[in-house]
Amino acid sequence: MPDALINAQFFTGTEMIRDKVLLVENGRITGFIIADAIPAGATVIDCRGYLVTAGLIDLQIAGGGGFLFSANPTREALEAMTEAILRSGTTGFLIALPTNSYDVYAAAFRVIKENHHPAILGLHLEGPFISLARRGAHTRELIRKPSAGELHELLREAEGVVKMMTVAPEVCTPEIITILRDHGVTVAAGHSNANFTEALKGFEWGIETTTHLFNAMSPIHHRDPGLPGAVFSSEKACASIIADGIHVDFNMLTISKKIMKERLFLVSDAVEENDRGAYQHVRQHDRFTLPDGTMSGSNLTMLSAVKNCIDYAGIMVEEALRMASLYPSSLIRVSDRGKISPGCRADLIALDNSLRLKGLYNNGKMNYID
């Protein structure tokens, strides 16, 4: 029998719906009905007047629950990360792997394939075909020149778990982009020193988005608009942005949103404290750094990013929620997430008036957070 979710304001991803009941059956959205039409035998769930919306989608998160996955590509780490990320209101995510060795990639592929969880959408390989000049916190020795043969081997080993890959367009050829797209991988430009022309060429070749806009890329300059300028001028290219006020000033977030509109979406780019392997992150009070002080990742959740958009960048609630759900799921062509619509997964979050997470409906059960 279905579950009937009552007493909520529902945001579907396109509209607010009040005074209706949401039916869910076998983990999928059935649709909205009036209260008098609740089927006999349905389990009625009181949503306590909260705002209920689709669970958030993060296309770039490297750690959580005490583990940095690239340093601990194990089942234990995967389970701890998944539990912690779900508790934050993010119900679907790509695990980000920074530029790494083939052994780490292979171990990560194996663990993801052997431990399926519906919240884990796959891997986002950030590198290894990136710019030395814009490597940021990535390990110099592990960055490699693009090779069609190596890429084919990597994707063959991955067997479909790689869903996104960040590359520097100026070091790639059209062949590299085509190989990735032919394997169903969404290609992002990032950790790149591309000039305006090189970046536009990358978009023409099939790069669809940009990784953490402004960070680890050529800057906007009045004599060369760089990669950010190319994204702004494009009619189709998307971009993720880290809305913590540290990686990107909130005023620049406001400007970017006005220019890019629905092409701009949120990622956390969150890491975890770690003292082993190629990527050692030190927890500061509001961010993570490498031991030498280089900024290396955020201490952000997707829900806090949503709230920052509203509080500091003048973005409306509905649009901020879309930036963290509908837009990222659409980019990677996951059609059954990021919205409340018949047939979609019933991954739902309940938020109070301050957008604090108060409940999570997942796997056919509502868990409330006091």
C-alpha cells in the first residue's frame, strides 16, 4: 500500500503545491491527490507543516563521515560517507576523486561496483588531464598528458561508474572529449589555464560544464576573459560554484547567477580531514587546507550552500533549491531525481521555515530530526 504524505508545503522543482497529499508507493512518486481521495489502507505520514522538496544532488564531494575516499577507497569509508551525506539532506551524489594513481582509481572503481547504494550516483574524476599551472591542491606528480589509450583503459576498468570528468580543455584534443562523451561521461572544464578561445573550443567539442567556477582556472581579465568569460558568453555551458563565501565572494555569486541563470548550479566540493596519502587535508574553522596552507576544499553541505544563496546572494528560495537538485540532476541526465514528479524516486527532505533539515523520507520511511 502507498504512503500518503500530508500537512506539507511541497516544492516540486517547478511549483509550490499546498493543500494536497503526496502519494508514494514502492519508493516512487505516484502523484498528488486531495485529502478525501487517500486510498484505504494507506500509511498516512504527517509532515508537520514543513516544506517538503526533492533531496539535494551534489556532483562533487570528496569526503565525509571521517573519511576522504581517495585516501580510503574501502567499503567502510563508502558506508560512512554515504550515511553522513544522507544525514545532511543530500540524497544523491558523485564522489570526487582528485588526480591520482591508477591503483587508487582501480580500487575506487572496484569498491563502487561491489557496494551499490542508490544515493551513490558514481564517480567524478577531477583530473588527471589538467593544467599544471592551475592544479590548485592537486598533486603535481600525478598530473598526466591526455592519452586516448590510457583513457580507454581507464573507462574500460570503470565499467560505467565514472559519470563526470574534469579536464583542462587546452591540454585535450577533440578525440579525448569524444571518447568521454561516447562512454556517457559528462565532461567539465576545470583546473584549467585556458584562454577565452581555447575554452570556447572546448565547449564546441562537447564540454558541457565547468568545475567550481573561478577556482583553479584562468581569471577574468579585460584583455582575456579566460575560462569564466567563455562560460558567461556561452548559451549552453553550465558551471558549478562553491557558495561558501570563501572560495567565491558572495557578490561574485550574485553576478554569476544574473548572467548564467539556470546554467549555474551548486556543489559542496567538501573534503574530510586526512593525514595519509597524496591528499592531506587540515580542518580549519571554516574550510580545509593542505598542510602548507593551500586552500584544498570546503566545509560545506549542499543545504548550507542553498541557505547562503538565499541569505547572501539574493537568490529566491525556489531557485536556490533548483540549483542544488533539479539543475545538477538534469546535467548528468538522471531523470528520476531532483524533482517531485510521477515516477521519480521518493527521496525527499523536510525543511522548517529557516530551511533547517527536519526530516528525510528515503527508502520508504520518514525519519524526523528533532
